Amino acid sequence: MLDPRLPGASGEMTSTREPVVLLSVVVVAVAASAIAPRSHGTRLLEVAPIAVAVPVLVWTYAKFPPAPISYRILTVSALLIALGAHYTYAEVPLGHWMRDWFDFSRNHYDRIGHVAHGATAAIVLRELLIRLTPPRPGWWLFGIDTGLCLGVSGGFEVIEAFAASLSGKSGQAYLGTQGDEFALNAAHNQQLSAMDEPIGDVQQA
């Protein structure tokens, strides 16, 4: 039984088939991303987090299943990754359309990904904190969740930079710097985006 304080945790999954359906959607999306991608090397780097997360979620499903909202937001995040993996984040058509519509200076699809991944980390980490530790919803949980999200975001930036340094041109596309050699703005924006969801949590507390 899931903790009733968790969003969407009314008990069991609304359908025991839902995790299977969501997993199938992710698998199809990742497979589709392999069809004539812009860069095979970049695609492999991008989908690596999915390749790590899926076996973990399958392994823990029976004894420690996440709340439905966690499964759903993980699926949305995985779909955004798969789309970015196919085109590379700097070349996703949605980002180009937004750039033209709003007269942006660059393709901001990576910003969409940063906000989504920050929200994913916040919701999943919040669930783990509520289920495994004493903190209750409020300022303490907000502070811990925010710190963990920033730590995850910063750690992922280090991993990205290291992977890119070993991958040459594919690594530069993976970082999505779009001409910014040091990608400092991208790193800072990812960390700030990761704070959005914890802030929303404390406002609701």
C-alpha cells in the first residue's frame, strides 16, 4: 500500500496494466529514436539514463512500486529524452518552431527537458523521502528535496561533461551547447529548472 500522503496514491495502481503500458510506450519510443537518428553516438548517450532506469524500475516493481504519478512523469521524461535523442536536443523541430514563433535566439527544447527532468527528480525524490524517512510535507521536506534535486542536477552536469569529453563531436551534440563552448548557461539553467517543482511542493504544503 502506498503512503496516502503521496500525490495520486489512492492505494493501488488504477490498473495493474498501467506500468506495463507505460513501459511499452517508452520501449517503442526508444526503438523509434534509433530509426535514422541525426547522430547514433549522441543518441546512445541520450538514452543511457533510460537504459539504467528501466531495469531498476522493473526490479523494484514487486516490492517497492512507485506511486502512479511517479511512473507517469518518468514516462513523460523518457519520451522527451527519446525525442531529443533522435534529433539531438539542438535540432528538435518543436524547439525550432518555438524559436520562430517567439523570436528566440536558439532552440530551447533543452530547456523544456531541463524543467521536465527537474520535475521528475523532485517528485520521485519527494516520494522516496516520504516513504523512507521521517520528514513530512513542509519546509524541511522542501529544503531536503531542493538540495537533492540540485545535487542530482549538478552531478548529471559533471557526468554529461565527462561523457562529452570522451565522445568528440557526438559529445558536443549531446551537451547541446549550440555554440557555447563552456555551456555554463545551460548548466545553470538546468540547476535552476530543477528547483521549480520543490518550490511548488512547499507552496502547497
